[in-house]
Amino acid sequence: MHLEYHRPQTLEEALALLARETPFTVPLAGGAFLNAQQRPPALPQEDVAVVDLQDLGLTGITPRGNFVDLGATTPLQNLLKADLPQALQEAAHLETPYTRRFLQTVAGTLVAADGISPFAAAMMALDARLTLAPDDEALPLGELYPARWEHLRGKLITKVTVPSNAKLALETVAPSPLARPLLVVAVAQWPSGRTRIVLGGWGDAPHLAMDGPDASGAEQAARNAAYEATDYRASAEYRREVAVVLVRRALASLE
């Protein structure tokens, strides 16, 4: 396999590299993509190029009114030291081991996430928005996953924005403290009452169970979202029943 390495000094240079048809070119920040299970289906076995993003100034956590902008290359470990919801920090903590959190970045983790990712579930519950260069296109995280590589071809995530006025709760069930969770429930609630519930623990991406004006019907929505949640680790029946308990617990913690 031939690996080509680039370390651009400007965003324009990085975008020009990513826009090439050949060789297949991907961003490199913390290595989440290279270790991802959800890679592009057409990822070639030869002639792959990586674009190192560390010199582009995309790291930082910036409050902005009722929002917080997370720079795309901000390490997950930095979130644990910032003024962010405790549940979001817990999700970053659960996402990957300690040493990896210093390398793995916000955007890289989200792009590479599968359905078991606590961080992706929490960010989707917060209705996180990606900003894509070159046109500052805003893309809801939930819209990324059905066609993530089509959305990102020739583009670059520069920041991820989350609300600062929403409360967040995260509940997980795992067979052991070090194991990946069998079920993740993330619930975000805004001052208006708007409630978003996201389930994870199986599949290729987290699952939006509910986005409503209040929490009415939350338990049934969670049960419905896990209707076909069977995999080799747990049955759909198990996940449906546990999801109801975790949603109830999460909503209680937000009161």
C-alpha cells in the first residue's frame, strides 16, 4: 500500500488536496478515521493520501451566545477540562482510553463513529451542527451519517457547534467497565421544553428516537427506536426494555 503524506499550512491548501480524484485523500488529525470501522466503501487498497490538519488552527473551544464552537481538531481530552455539560464530558471519557483522548479529535471521532459511540450519541442529542469548508455549509450531525462520505468528499469540517443552554443526560449499560456499551441513551432538553432522545449501542450510527416540543411519549419513542436492535451482543427485546428504564432515569436527572 502506497501512503502519501501532506501537512498543509493553509485551509485552502488542505481543501485542494482533499478535492483530488486520485489518490484517495482523507484528513488526518487524531487517527480516528484510520482506525474506524465505518470507512468509505470504496476505500482503495493502494495510493491513499492523508492530509495532516494539525497546522490549520482548528483547535479550540469558543463560547458564542447560546452556543459553543468546538474546533474540529480539538482533542477529546480538552473537553474534560472545559465548561461543558458533565454528560458530554462523560461521553468523551467513555469514548476511548485515556491516552487516545489526547490524540483523537472532536470531528474525527464523529466522522468515524459507529452506533456504539457514546460521544456521537451525546452530540446528536444536542443537535450538533458541523461547519464544512469551503462554503461554511452547516450540516446537522444526524444528517451526516446516512451518507457520510458523500457529504464530506472534497470538504473539511472546521468546527462543531453545540448549544450551551441545553441540559444533557447520558445513561449507558455495559457488560463491564472497560467494555463498549450494549446500550446508550442520550437525552437533551432545552429551556423551551424541546427534547431530543438518541439511542446507541448497535448499528452503523446512533439512532434518533425523538425530537419533540416536550418529553411526552419519550419512553415509547425509545422502545420504538430499539425495535430492530438485535446484534451478536444483545437482543432487541433486551434493548427495548432497558431503553425505557434508561430514558426514565435520564429525564429524572434533568428535572
